[in-house]
Amino acid sequence: MKKLGAAIHGAGWVSGEHVRSYLRNPHVEMVAISSRKRKSAQALADRFGLDCAIYTNYDDLVADPRVDVISICTPNYLHPQETIKAAQAGKHLLIEKPVALNLADMRAMQAAVHQAKIKTVVSFVLHWNPLFEIIKQLLEKKAIGKIFFARVDYWHGIGPWYKEWEWVRFRDKGGTSFGSAGCHAVDAMRYFLGKEALEVSAFETGPAAGHEYSPTTVAVVNFAGGLVGQLSSSLNIVGPYQFNIDLLGDKGTIRDNKLYSKALMPGQKGFTEIPTILPDSGDVTHHPFDGEIDHLIDCILKDKESHVNLDDAAKTHELIFAIDESAANGGKPVKLPLG
């Protein structure tokens, strides 16, 4: 079987993890790297000993017939136009998140992907974190019964010491607190609950030094089925990285890797701690890209849709846009889906 030709567009911090995981997949060969700066692209190729094409023009990359799948690893605001060009060229896509900073761009991306009939995965890479996998298994086993309340927090102090600071802090380039890195929390809540949001109210703190937007936002979400969710994202926390998960059900509770379950362990006296790898670092080397990229390649080879494709990610982004709209209007409720 011919191997799929993989390309990386954007030679920044996260791109190395994409390369590493593509190289580990037996069905893939790295054929190209693209970056605005030839020096950056060549450095990435040299780091992994790759003899591949180097491009400084994205149009040349998408025109390369050897390229079957592209990882888009560029700044957030560039993702829409790059996704649309790649889709029009028939390339399958792994898109780093957020995929778009507004609803119109996101809808244009969806339209291009639908027309091209390509496979997509949006890089909510924590789906392959062991704790996420354990929680999904516990929920499938009804370990905590019917969930009535959920809370997920993304707290990550991002400043000049962080590699993506120079574009994350700008609204028109990086987004907002939830619209940038905090999108992981929104995706996680939707993933665990399996329900869609009906209405949201959100509030934000004042602006902080260096940010064009409030780096801390809190939202309360009404989900279908009578569930209530609380989400928070803080990019100016003074403290270690935190990704908090609380799921309260009528037969038990999950708090990160701690389980209390009347359904599975009647007579349990306290929380049982599950030893596993937690989503407790913002370092990309800590993230399970092998699982994500293996999943994308499997979807391409078997002609199946991913559970975290662009259409699913669009629902996460739509909730984010609603959160930002509510916060900008002092907590005024916003109904979903958006127009």
C-alpha cells in the first residue's frame, strides 16, 4: 500500500510533535514542510533528519501532488484561509485549534470541507489523554449515573515566556480567553456530556497587562437534558497549570482522577484515586499526538468521519462565540445555536 504523504504548515512549537507522530505511523511518510521563513522550515526538517520539500509559499505546498494530508500549525487567525485552500486542493487536514475566530469564517471552512469531501481532525488532542479515556469509559458504564452538573476549568498563565504569547494576546490574531487555549475546556465538557448547549451566560474580569481582552472568563451553560455546566478559562493565573474536571451524577462523582461510585462500588467510604496520566501540563510534549494522528490516518484509510472533525469542533466554537458575546454584554444570556 502506498504511504500517505504528510506535510506540516507552520514550523513553530507544536509542529515538532506533529512530525514526531507522523514518523511513528507506518502508513505515513513526511514529504514537505512549509513556513514563511525557510530557515524555520529547514531547521524543523534537520531536527528530524528529513529529506523533504521545503516551501515558503503555501500555495506551492497545497499544489504538491505528493501531499495527501496537511497539519495546519500556524497562528489562529490564519487557519480559515489555509483550511479553505487545502480543502479546495483535496488535502485531508489536521487543524490546530481554535480553527476560527468568528462564525462567518468557520462556516466558510465547513462549506469548503463539505464540498471537497476530505477528512478533518481538529486538534483537541486531550481526547487521547489517558484520564479522558478513563472518564469516557466510566461514563459509558454509568459509573456516576445521570449527570446533572459539570465543571471544567482551563487555568494556564500565559505571558512573554510562552512561545505563542506574541499572537495569543491579540484579539484579532489569537482570539479570547476561551477562544484561544481555553477552548480545550469547552470541548472537554461537550465530549463528556454528549449534549449540546441551549443557552449561556458569561462574565469576564477586567483587562490585564499585555492582553487586548480579558484573560479570565467564567460561563454558566444550560445544556439539553436539564444539565448545567460551569466553565472557566484563565490565562493570567499566578500558579501552576490546572485542568479541573468535576462531573456530578445521581449515582456518583468524578473529580479529575478521583471516583466515588455507588453504581460500581457500593459501600465505598471515600474517593478512590485512579493512577493515570493527567492533563496537567500546557507543554505540547506532554500531549498525546500519537493517538490523534493515528486516528486521523485511520479515518483517511477507512473513509470514515472522526468524532472530532470540523463539524463537531464547530459546535464547540459556536459555544465559545456565544460565551464571548454574553461576556461582552455583561452576562446577557445568549441562546444556541447561533443564527
